[in-house]
Amino acid sequence: MPSSPNLFVYHQQEIIPLEKAYLHISDLAVQRGYGIFDFFKIQNNVPLFLDDYLARFYESARLMDLPVPFTPDELKKVLYQLMAKNQIPESGIKMVLTGGYSEDGYTPAAPNLIITQQPVSLPTEEIIQQGIKIITYSFVRELAPAKTINYTTGIRLMKEVKAQGATDVLYYHNEVITEFPRSNFFIVTHDNQVRTPEQDVLKGITRKNVLELADKKYPTAAGTVTLTDLAQAKEAFLTSTTKRIIPIVQVNDQIIGNGQPGPVTLDLLQDLTTLENQHALVASF
């Protein structure tokens, strides 16, 4: 998400122009890549499922032993002040909590909280109708339940992903699938069971919403999903805040199902879109 001019950010206990926001090089985010973040979407000036995202943000901070300098209600006030200042009805807000200005480059100090807002766009209709290809890679994120700023492996693999004409890379370990660098993963079996990995994954908010929506219509399970399960699946898709649901039609050299986005995937995408629209409408009143 590229930076846009004339935006404001929260940094050093105040809302300031984006171009004036800097971190000192002693921050552990710079020195050691130590920190956490979270990101939520704003639709029609309404932050979607904000309480869920804040709960995950505070849990990530707890797991990384980084005290958040606000209570959730205080943080909400800052977020709404930033939204009022920027006035971007369709956007995303990213909250970053760093390891702070460390005296020895290793020991955490008082965390720095940085909050930015940028315009955001959703996947095109062409992507939804065609689906995407992904590749696989053996890797498990350290401290997977925390949304840390460490994306080294995913970024390093971007060149290989592009070289293979793919869109993303799916992690697995000992044949057990976990997650994408920035998304959760689902399969649909031939009896229309919707399944998603449960262990060693970040519990995405969109993942949570999709599980709840799917449970109203289909058999649903969160547990172990293997590469064999994927090879035998009728459909596959990924979920994330900005991607919603994107169909997966090819994994490495193998076609999934009939090579087209499946009906269960597209049905759940419609339900998720409706849920988001309803949430934005109700919260705006």
C-alpha cells in the first residue's frame, strides 16, 4: 500500500503530517525487527470489526511483552481522531508497536506506537472470476499467534513467486499446511466441508467471519489440513482483510478442482461482502 501525500499519522503522542514522522535508528524495529502490528479496513468511514482487531492487537502485544500505551477505549479515540483528520472513507489503518529506543540495540524500551492511514483497494472482478495460482514452501512462522513485523521469509520468496507466475506462497511443515505470509487458507472438500488450518496460524478476523458464515450453510472444521487434503480438494481459497476471499485454482503445477473458482467459495464471498456492508451500514447510524 503506497504512501499518499497530505496524510496525517499518529506518532510520538500526537497527530502529525506523514512527512514529519520518523523513528530513531535505535528503535528495535530497526535494529532487530522487533515489534507487532495490526491492520483493519474502513468502509464508508466505518472501521469494520474494530473490537476484534483491537483484541488481536493487544494479544500480539502481550505475547511479545510490549505494553500498549493506551487502554482499548483510549486507543479508539486516537483512531477516530486520525480518521477525522484524514477523511478517507475507503481506507485501511495500520497500528505498529515497536520495541522502542533501545540503549544496547537488544533490550526493549518504551514502545513507539505509530498509526497510519492509507487508501485501500479490493481485488478486481477479474481476479475473482479467474482465481489465482500459488506455490508452496516449507516454513512455520515463529510465534505464529502474534502478528509481528517479521515478514522476512515471505518477502524473500517474492522473486520465486513471480518467477513461477504465481500470486502468493503457502507455508507448510511436515506435510501440514499452515498459512500464507499475509492470509489464511481454506479448502472445500467434495462433500462441501469447509476446512481451515488451526495450529501455527495467525487467527485472522476475516477467517473468523468466514468460519461463522460457512457454519450456517456447510459442514465446517478448523483443524489439520495436509498437502494431500489440498491435492484432493474441490476448491481452495485464501482470506484476509483487504482481499476478502480470493479463489485458488492452481497450486504449483496442480489444478484444483476443475480449474475454476468454485460455487462454495463464491457463495461465501457474497456472504462476506454482505456482512461487511451490513456492518458498515449499521455502525454508521
